[in-house]
Amino acid sequence: MRRLAAPVAGVAWAVLTCASPVAAQLAPLAGADRADSPWQRAGLPDQAMARTRFGVVTLEGERVLQVEADNSYGNLVHPLPAAASAARQLSWRWRIDRPNLQADLRRKAGDDAALKVCVLFDLPDAAVPFFERQLLRLARERTGERLPAATVCYVWDANLASGTVVENPYSRRVRTIVLQGAGAPMQAWRGERRDLAADFLMLFGDESRGVPPLSAVAVGADADNTHGRSLAHIADLALQ
């Protein structure tokens, strides 16, 4: 699936809007019968394919967010205040109930994830290499959106080894760490806690010595490139 003519548009949250009030902290993903504002559904510009399904369900006696991709694409995005500090930790619990075994994050044809948590950083454009900065500018003009200059994603992947770092095949503006990899048990909760500043510097330290503010946090899944299916759940996402 060609996600956009401009390479940077491989990121889903490219078309988020910030019409709803911005919260200083992350609102619960499963605090009601559905994921509510300030969480916003986001997809690709002019998306014709199916959208990934998000819904609050009861699993093992607790309310959690279910994320189901079926030849689809979509994200939930939580905008953050412009002054949000990047020197924070992000924690959550997640599980994969049905992996997409066709996914391969290293290739465009396999660039799908059963579940990902992403953090968008307000990296100054001046820090972006010249050629990529031009691509980013063109993508912003085409979409009419302020696309992020730096995004760090955390992925559960059934094929790659835990600890693998991947640059998005559509855009180097998105860089991914595989947290749970090949061999991680399915249908079992795993807890995560990440130092966002340390991860940003590990992935984008070649472009910036400082850590820029956060602009948003996103949760998503997609299966549009592989035309596959996946099912996952996530709970207790917290920014600290």
C-alpha cells in the first residue's frame, strides 16, 4: 500500500487534528465504553482502506483497549501541551493474541505491526538533514498537517528479535525499537517502562544532542501492506 507520494507519510498520525482540549497527562485508554477525547482516531490522508478497530472490552476481568487490524490502518493519538517535557517515562501493559506473521518492519511490503506505541517529538526542522527536511516539507504541504520530525515507536513483533532497531522503510523520521520479539509468549501480558529521553538520544542522537518536547503519544496497529490480520490488547498506558 502506497501510504503517500511523499515518503514521510508512512506514519499514520500524520493526519491528526487537535480540535479537542489538550490534556496535561494521558487520559485513560479504557476509562469508558470507548476511547474518548483527547484520544483521537487518525489514519492516512484520503484513506480508502479499512481502518484498524479500537474498542474497550473486558478481558480477564478488567477493561482494556482491544486493537484489531484486518487489512487495515489506524491509530489513536493523544496530543500533549507544547511545553510537555521529554524527560519522562512511559509505561504500559500489552499482549498479542493473534500476531501478523507476514510482517517485516524492514521492508515496505511488510511494514505492519500488531501493536505499537509511539511518541512524537517536536524536533526543530533545522536538526533534520537537508534532503529529508525537503521531503518533510513537501509532505506537510500535501497533507496540510504539521507532520512530526521525529517519532520513536515501540513494537511487539513476532519475527524480529527483541532489541532490534529499525528505521521505517517509508521515512527515517520514524525509528522503531522491538521490545517484545520472536519467542515472546502470545496471549500473555507484558509490562514495559521506557526512558523517553534515553530512547530519543539513542535513535536520533545523530541529529540532536538535546531532547525536544513531546507533542503526542500514539497507539496503533496496521495490516495494510501484508493484507493480514492481528489482534492485540493494551492497558495502563501512563506518562510519568
